[in-house]
Amino acid sequence: MLRAFTTVRNASSHSYQKTLRLPKTKFPNRSNLQKTLDQLLPQSSQQTYSQQYSKLLTKLSKIEQCPDDMKLQFLRENVFILHDGPPYANGDLHLGHALNKILKDIINRFQLLNGKHVVYIPGWDCHGLPIELKALNKLNDQLDRISPTKIRSIARAHAQKTIKSQRQQFEQFGILTNWDTNYVTMDPKFEINQLSVFQELFRKKLIKRQRKPVYWGTETKTALAEGELEYKEDHISIAAYVKFPLTEESKSVLGFPEAPVSFLIWTSTPWTLLSNRAICFNQSLDYVLIKHNGEYMIVEKNLADKLDFLSGFELVKDLDGNFLSHLKYTNPILKDNVTRPLFHGDHVTSVTGTGLVHTAPGHGHEDYIIGIQNFLEIFSPVDHEGRYNVEELPAHLRDLLKEESGKGRKVLDRTTTEKILSVLKGENMLMHHHEYVHSYPYDWRSKKPIIIRATPQWFADLHDVKTLALRALETVKFVPERGINRLSSFIKTRNEWCISRQRYWGVPIPSLHKRDDPDSVLMNEETISHIIKTIESKGVNSWFAESTVDSMYQWLPKKYHDIAHEYYRGTDTVDVWFDSGSSWNVIADWYKNVAGLQSQLPVPLADIYLEGSDQHRGWFQSSLLTKVASSGMPDAPYKNVITHGFTLDENGIKMSKSIGNTISPGAIIKGDPKANLPALGVDGLRLLVAQSNFTSDVVAGPTVMKHVADALKKFRLTFKFILGNLQETQSHGLIPFSELRRVDQYTLLNLKALSQETKKLYQQYNFSNVLTQVQYHMNNDLSALYFSVTKDSLYSDSLNNKKRLSIQTTLFHILDTYRSIMSPIIPIMVQEVWNYTPKEWINENSSEGVAEIETPFTRQWDSLQDVPSSNDERLESFASNELKILNIFTEKFNRMEDITKTLQVKATIYCSDPSLLPFTAEEMEDLLQVGKLNIEHGNRSDLESISLPSVDIQLLLEESTSDKCPRCWKHNSPSEDTLCNRCEEVINAL
């Protein structure tokens, strides 16, 4: 026995390598995309969602017979609903889609970790112009004979194809949901719910039809809501200063019966002068009569001096604003000899123009109000393409404003403006014209300037609704907080909502029109109910079939059958913002049909709505308005509204297909060598999203992606180190905190502080700071300190060594805490880590049963309950004792010559009273990673003093005179090729 032992002691160091317990795990060094798609994605996403949802259904079945108030209490305590704003079913996904879906998923996964059951139903927005245009493009050579139902059929097929494609792309983002359970706005049930909302608004007398100016897209040929406008700040218009001559009677009232006197107006839309019906002034302003080159003009007093082309004018007379209401004028370009009035208007200011505003009630919202108040004609001789209706123009202007094809000229064309100016000049009405750069509304789809024209449209009256909506917002939390100001400002300025569109691909407005008088409409609660039932029975496409006399009987209640032949079905469809805005019904239906609520629903319905900041004028607003208007209560459909910014390239330019600077989510996941983009995988895409301050714009590009790749590698190496050192152990039980070494306690105290801080940051939706905190901890507390000082024990100590077991306890806590923190952001890696974690560690250290912890995402957030709070005195004690010595040791070691490794150092701590030291020699030897450390009683005059909280010490570093242990490489062996005492004991045990 002695001879064998001697042989072992004298063997070369290579003989001992197999006796070291080096990290051992099959957890791979890098991710595998195919494995991710085939195994890890389903495990971490759909399977996890289905498991937790099944458990929710089981719990709901147990309270099925309970009253609603008990069910509501259960739902509030146990269920979390983030309502998915439906992406538009047209085209491939872009990085903005990934940003949106991943942010939602991070929130859902955090809620799951904290004991909530998540209900997340993805949706798609399917109706509207872009898809209809795709259908029309396919039928380009048949447009004159194609039926509405054919257009709808092709549009539906396009939407279905896109949904399938987008779903496949979304699935690669690792989203926690059941993709088979979704909602689409073209589903019959959704359409019926939407029509029911319309019916409720009608019942509350909020729906009206009137001929009124609306924003009109001349390219898309439909009315537009305010939310569909984009303002271009550098739009150029040809503006004109135009003279309207006073009537003879008015000149006499003014005291200048023989002189040429005119009102001078300024307009940036000369094409609307043909629809002029009045001039507005402001009775609180002061006006003047001036003389310039023999002509007399009336303008606002302060503005007169600002008109360069009137330089040198002569002030003739001051005029009180009220005086102007007694005057009248004519519009010579119309040659109708009609005298026209002047009216007070609050919208008239002394900031720009002349203080006199040309008023065309058919082409302006404020003009329309003035027109209605004063019984003016609502005249708009412009068609759906933005062309003049030639037959409605004065006879002498028809040829001038007609193209060779016979069509009227487009009103926004520069040539048209020039012809109008020539007419004005010929009538001596044009005083001056110039190019005017200003902000102007554009159609957000066609990116073309819009016009305002009066057409018969359906409107939702918002005068009272917006008051309720603003009250509802008082209980909503906004992230970022500025969101409430933005959303409120949009709502405050809206008095009505034009909800009708002149398209086929949408939900129909249930209106019936007289065949011989289309403006005569039959619509009441009875007809709407009957139409909804008919659509529910026959499908919405039946509404768009040819409206023959015989077909009308089915669309009217029996009491109307004797006049059914006199009507046809309206062709207007509902604004798509009304479509998606009523999607809160999806959540309401879940509460009724799944949760079993009968008499009452939760208020609000959803915990969170999360979309881009542009949705303040879109979906956030339409959802709120439809909900409040239909219920009549100040109840928002959401508890929290979260907004994110747009995606930018690394030059800070917004990503755009037209610019060519877009990066697809697929290119980030799979990489693109041509664009110098590394393959980041699913987690890399998610990490890129999470690391950004999403409340502002998010930057993506090769440089950013390289940093993400480095961060992913660091996480993987950290997990691999921990997993490798949890495989070989004598016990999977955790050692109580009080029995751990001081360095382990210090590490767990810091870990708990990290856990508490990141949990708080998740609750604040501050995901970028979560990553900042955890990466700092990983680099400083783990890599630079704890992992470094524990390797010797992990690799060299015996399995039953308590120090090693203490370290493994700490490592498991680190693993479990990092699982909690990182699973919302990088669920694929967390799932993979879970798959390679010895299940004994999980099963023996879980408060839940084995069946409850099949997935890392429903195992509760590791709160480290056995660990004291982060302000525990042991944290400060370790920092002011051991870490202080470590820092001084590092400085001294760096000054030592010819010694490259701390294992070659012999350290001695001198202390007048070693019993006052809070650590042992072994603990300090491990921390400093030296060959040997001794604690000696007494002081040395040649060493500087180091003040610790309880006692002063001195630290001496010198080269060890012992030999290098061939197993652990510490310089603490009695002779060359001889094991140190610790390694000798381990080998003997083996």
C-alpha cells in the first residue's frame, strides 16, 4: 500500500488531470438554429403557453358555478391579458414588427414568472385599402366589369396568404402564445361584433350622415380620418393675394362710391376660389382702408405693414372690425353677379395673411361651420380623383379647366393653379402670388397631398364621447408618461369621426338608399338588427352582391317588404380604425365564453395595450372611442398604454424600403454575409430589442449586432461554467445561508440585490436597464470575482468537501436567479440551460411539485428567500474586510517581479489580535488564490498598516519556497512532483 502511494505521489502532473473535477456538461458552446427551430422554440413558447393555459382552464372549471363577483376576483388575482394590436396582413414582417411582438412577449413572460396565467391572443388587421389595391392590381384589365364580390374574394385570399406567411415569421421570434387561437378582423364573428358596436352607437344617436368636408385621398379615392394623415413640413403651395370688389352699395356705406375698393384676402389653395361663398373677419381685430397705386383695399391694420408688395401705401381710414359685417362683395371669376356676405370667425387671426379669410364651406372644416351657421351653400365641384367636375363649373371656365380627354383638371396640379391665377389676373383680382412652404397633410398610404372636399359621409358624433374618453384616461398609466398628453391632445380636437370609406374590402355600413333619391336613407334600430342577423346567416359577402329588386326583401323586416324594391344596399364600408378599434370585443368574448362571466366584465378589459407611438392617433384612440361610445361609461379598454419608437439604422435614419436601409428580422436571426450581419439567432434578435430604450427609437446595424453577439456569448459561457460545475456532487440539497462561507454569503447577498432590482425594473418596463444590471453583475461579481476564486475548490476538492458543496449551493442559486431574470429576454438559451440542468437540483429545491416545474418559465421568480435583505451587515463587512485586502493584494502582486501567477505567492497577514478577524486563513487563501496564506500574531515595523473595521493588519507577499503541486498547481508542496496535503487526501480517498 505504501509503495503504491509513493508511486502516485511521484508521478508526473499529467497523471492527475483525470482526478480533477473539471467542468463537465454537454451544454453546447454555441446555439444551433435548426435545433432552436425544431426543439427549443416549441418547448419554450407554444408548449409552455399551452401548459399554463390548460392549468388556467382547469382552475376556471372548478369555479364554473360560482357567482361573477368571485370569478372576477379570481381573474384579477390570477390572469394577465395583454391585448395584441393587430398588424396589417399585407407584406413581409419588418424589424418594427419584431420590436413590437418581442416587447409584448417579454412582458407576458415576466408575468408568467410571477405566478400569473397569461392570455395572449394574436390578431391580424385584414380590411382596408392596401389589400384592396393588391386585388385591383390583379384585375387591372377587368376593372370595368369586375364585381365587388370578386374584389373581396381576391382581397380575402391575399390576406389569408399573408397571415400564413407572417405567422410563420412571428413563430420564429419565440412568442409565448397558441398561434392556432387568434383573431382576424375579417372573421364573421369579429365582423358581427363590430356591427354590434355600430348599432350601439346608432342607438345612442351618435351616428349621423351629412354632406360635409372631409379629408380626401385623391390617389386612394376615399375619405380619410385624421389618424390617416401625415404632415409634410416642406410642402410647397402657390399662395395668392386676391381682391374681392365691394358691391356698389357697400362702397357707398364706406364713403367711397366711385373708387375701386376691394377686400384683400390671402389663400394657399387658389383652386377653392370657385367655391367661395363668403369672407370671414374677426370682430375683435382692427382694420384699415388703404390706397395703393390708385386702388383701395381693406386689410387688418397690423398686417398691412407686413405686406411687402404694398410698400408705400397710404392709410385712408381706420375701420372697426364690427363695421365689416355690414359690407358685401362679389366674386367676378364666377360671373354670377351674386352679392356675398362677410361673417365673424374666431379662426381669423392677425398672425399671417391679411386678416380676411376666403370661405369655401365645401372645402374647409371651419368654413363649413360658418356655412352651416349662416345657411351658405356647401359647394364642392371636385370629384373623387381630385378633379374639377366640369359640369358644375361656370360655363365660361369649363374649357379652361378641362383636359383634352374631357376630364376636369386635377386641382392640385401646378398647371391648374396657374390657369386659376390667369383668370384672376384677367379679372383684375390677382394682387400678388408666391411660393409658400408650409406643413400640409398627406395621405399616409399613398404619400400624396390630400384635399378637403364635401361628400355625403357617415360620422360618429364625439362631442360628448370625448369628454367621457378624457375622464377614462385619468385612470390609465402611460409608459412613457408623455403618452397621455399626446393621446389627450388628439381626442380634445375631435368633434366627430368620419367612419365611412368608399371601398369594397371592409365591413359594410348597414344603410339602405332610395333608388330614385340616394340621399334618402333608411336606417333605424330595427333595420340594423335585421341586417346584422342576415349577415350573420348569409355572410358579409352577400351584402356586396348585386343589389337587385328581388334581393332586397331579405335585407328588410317584413313590415318594409312592400317598399323593399325601392331601396338598394349602401356601398360604403366602415373605417378600418373602427375595425381594429373594436377588437376589445375579442377580450370581452374570452371573459364571457371561456372565463364564464355572465353579468359583468372586468374594467378595464386588458391589462396592457402596447404599440408604436404613432398609434396615439390610431389604435389607442379608436379603441378608447369605440369602447366609451358603446358603453356610455368613462371606462377605457386598457389599464396601461405602452408605446415604443421606430427602428433606425446606425446613422440614425428611420428604416425605409424606399431608402434601402431596412434589416429584416430573418437577416438578424440567420445572418447576412453580404450586409456584414452576423447570425444572432432568435435570442439575439430578442436581446437586440431588449437592450434598447424602446420608448425612443431603436437602432440596429452591424456594429450593434456585433455587441449583441458578444453579450450572447458571455451569457452562454456563464451558464456553461455553472452547469459544468453542478454535474458532479455528493448532494443536491442546498446548504442554508447561515452555514455558507463568507464569500458565498457575500455573493448571494449581491445576487438578491440584483434579483430585487431587476424585478423592479421589469415592473417599470425598463428592460434595457435589466440587461445593464445583469451584465455588470455577470462581469464583475461572477467572472472577475466569484467564479475566479471558486475554481480551485470546484476542480480540486473532494465531492463531500463542505466548501465545495457551499460553492455548488451558491452556483445553483445563481443559475436559478439568472433563469428568472433572463428567461423573458432570451428564452431559447434558458430553455436549453434547463434541458441540461441535472433535474435533481430542480426537484430537490422546488417548493412546487415535480409536475409543476416542467418548464423554466412557470417556475416562480427566484426570490432567494433564505437570503437576508441586501442591506445585511455581512455585505458591508465582506466589502470592508476581504475585498479591501484583495484590492491591496492585487496592487502589491502587480509590483512583484518574475512572478506571473498568484499561485506562486506565499502571503502572510500580521495582526495584533487574529481573533478579531472575520475570516479564516483558508478563506483568505481561497480569495487571494495564493499558494499559501498564513495569519501571524504581531506586527512588523517594515510593513505599512492596513486599517480594517475591527483591527489593523499588515500584508506581506513573497515568492513561495514550496514546490508546485502537480495536481492543483499551488506552490505549497513539500518537494518537487509531490502532492500538497489537500490533493493527497483527495487522491487517497479516490
